[in-house]
Amino acid sequence: MRRELGEAPAERMLAEAQQVLPTPAGRRAVLLTLRRAPDPPHRATVADRMPPPAPTEWTPQ
């Protein structure tokens, strides 16, 4: 979190997470931590090189 958000926002979020608040009946607290996969390196694909559609290919609107 510190790397993605910075020191101060991460500390605020951690402090908030440590607070003990009343829990509604029938509920329990759950904490999920997710990691996004790194973005793959960009490489040109066929769609990146396609020419614009010909005038006859336009859909009338």
C-alpha cells in the first residue's frame, strides 16, 4: 500500500482498519488484499495497424 498510495494515505488506511467499531448482528469483518498482475509489455497487434474503414463500411446513423 505504501508503494502504491504513499506513506500518509497508507498509514491512515491502516489506522482506520485497526479501529474497533460495532459490528451489525449477523455480520463479520473481512479484509481482502489483492495484487494486480503486472501489465504485459505492449506489442503491436493487427488491430493496432488496421487502416480506417472505407466510406462504404461506415454504418449510417
